[in-house]
Amino acid sequence: MNIEEVREYCLSLPNVTEQFPFDDVSLVFKVEDKMFLLLPLDAEEPSVSLKCNPEMAVELRERYQAVESAYHFNKKHWNAIFLERDMPDEEIKKWIRHSFREVIAKLPKKIRDRYAD
């Protein structure tokens, strides 16, 4: 996947918004005003940073060399997936959905119910 494909995929998820957080070098994707993905625009090697629960974060880093730990906004369990390394597009989409669901799972029940499968 390239950066534009990641952007389009994120925006295809329900109620996702994008914004420049505090600079013009990255995009932040949010659902219900909670960040689930950071897309650096100025990186030498294109990547996405996304949220994972602790177990999934370890699994992701163990399975793919394209994944490294990333810490943004002083939050743990973020992983950087390098888009030009050997990771299939469907796997990248799977982890984007996982990050999206991680945020949904922490929302109040009345909001979370809108996202039930």
C-alpha cells in the first residue's frame, strides 16, 4: 500500500476524520475524536503508526520485519508499519481495522453500540 491508499482506506471506515494535528508533516485519523492512526507525510520511508493492544503489538512485531515500536504523544503500544517493506496490503488493512476497533472498544457503550458488526 502507498500513503494515498492508506488514507483512502482509513476514510472508508465509519465516522473517520483526518486532520493535521499541530504541524503539516503528518495526518492523524480519528474516530469519535480519538486517534487510531498517524500517517507521517515527510518520512524518508513511508509508514503508518497505529495503536495495538499489548498482546497484538508483540505478535505484530514478531511476525513482520516491517514493524517497529513507535511511541507518539507519550502513549504505549503504538507500532510503525513500514509500507515499502514486505507486508501484504490485506495485513496492513487488518491492523488498521484492529487499531480502529481498539479505539471503539474504549468508547462509552451507547456510542460503541453504533459500531457493532
